[in-house]
Amino acid sequence: MAEKVIFALIIVALVVLYLTMRGSLEAPDPKRLPTETSIHAVIEGSGRKCDNVDSFRRLATENDWVYYLARCHDGGRYVYSQNSNEGKFDVMSCAEEEARGYTCPD
């Protein structure tokens, strides 16, 4: 009986450890290459709506900033940018970018 309790506690501890590590690995980090999950977190964290980032592609690099076009499953399109040297990231919708004079590619 004690062996089953110990086994169950080990399983619970491993699940908690896995969830903790997974959360930290998926958190946005401008010093790492972006992923769909990290870009989605930045979009949602900025108060914008995106159900899920389906894909993204690199657009350009300028003054240590790397720009990506992110496409959401619901049709939203965003320009995600990050600067590894400064440890910063930003996101703007394509509509916001168009108002500033930049047209997102198709």
C-alpha cells in the first residue's frame, strides 16, 4: 500500500514539474527565436485578439529588430518584432501598420 502512495506522489510531482517547465519554455523570451506559442502570448498580452497563431514568417531585420508576419487562425494578421540585444518585443496589427504607412504582405 505504501508503495502505491509513493508511486502516486512521484507521478504527481512529475506532472507538476512538467507543467512548470513547459510554461517557462513557452513564455515569450526576446532572446530566443519566436514560436507560434510565444507570438500568440505577446499578441494576447497586448490586448489584441488571436485565437491561435497558425504560421509566421520572417519579414526583415532593421536596427537589431527582427520583424515577422504572424497569421492567426481567425484571419488576424500581425507584425511581431523582437530585439534580442535590448530584450524587447512588440506587436502591431496589419491595420495599425497600414495606418503608419506599411502594408503587410499577403
